[in-house]
Amino acid sequence: MTENYIQVADITDIDLNHSLSVDVDGQAILICNTENGVFAVEDRCTHADIPLCGGQIVGNFITCPLHGAVFDLSDGSVQSPPAFEDLETYEVKIDGTSVSVKKSK
């Protein structure tokens, strides 16, 4: 059931169109609260290897705060250079206000 999920945050701690970086087994994961739902992606821009936390979120998209690469939070795909490599995404489960992500293999 939930054995592959780990609780990482409370949704009430993440304002709409904001994010929170959490550590899961040494991996920085960005939890993003958007108008379209809650998404989890690796907290690392694939272009500059810097955290995406603090990047602007509009709809399903997050913009890297350093060079402006844009990623789709729903599937991790690159939408705008300078990045060309997609983000890793994680399955999210919401139970009440608790946010959990599925652990990697």
C-alpha cells in the first residue's frame, strides 16, 4: 500500500505557487503546490546543477532562478533552454494535508 511512500511535508506549509525542498534518502526533492495540484521533482536544474527551490511557479511550470530554464512540473520536461535534460519526477500522494512521495527504486 503505502510502504513505498515517505511523508515529506504538510501542504499547509507550502503556499500556493510556492515550493519546499525536502531530503529523501540524500536526494533533494522539490514539492510544488500549484493551482493544478501538488508535484514533486528533483530540486536541481539540469542545466546549472543548482536548486530550483525559489523559482517562479506559474501553472504547471517552474522557472530556474539562475538562468531561466523552464520545466513542466507534471512530467519534468524541459520547456525552454538553456536546459535540455528533463527533471526526474516523483509520484505524490496526499492524505488530508500530509504530502508523501514515492521512493525511488
